[in-house]
Amino acid sequence: MTYCIGKCKEYKALKPSQIGRYAAGQKRCNYCEVFVDYDGLTCPCCNRQLRCLPRSRKGKEKYLSQVVVKEQLLN
């Protein structure tokens, strides 16, 4: 059985100003209900899989446009 022990609060991410959370590299734990700055695929607290992409169609379109702009700025 998995449960939130509060360790995810150490990795809690602040909301970025101009770019979306997923485009900024933040991930969401649906169980702990928090966005985290963490490199792993599972939550450091409850060991459940983190969400790396938005669920809604609008969110996905916004994410893809932000990623394209980000790539153009790097090149």
C-alpha cells in the first residue's frame, strides 16, 4: 500500500511566470496533489508514477507550442 508521507513537500515547485509547468520540466503527483521539481519517474514520497504531460486537449496544444518556441530559442 502506498501513501503520502510528506517528503514531496521538499520538492514542491513554484509556478513559473511565463511558461507552463510541464514545459518548465515540472511533474505532478496525482496522489499527493502537488507539482514537483524531480528528475525521477516516480514520486519521492508515495512512489507512484508522476504525470509529465497535461491531460486536456487545450493543455497539450499549449504545451506543444511552448516546447516549439523553447526549441527555437535554443537554436
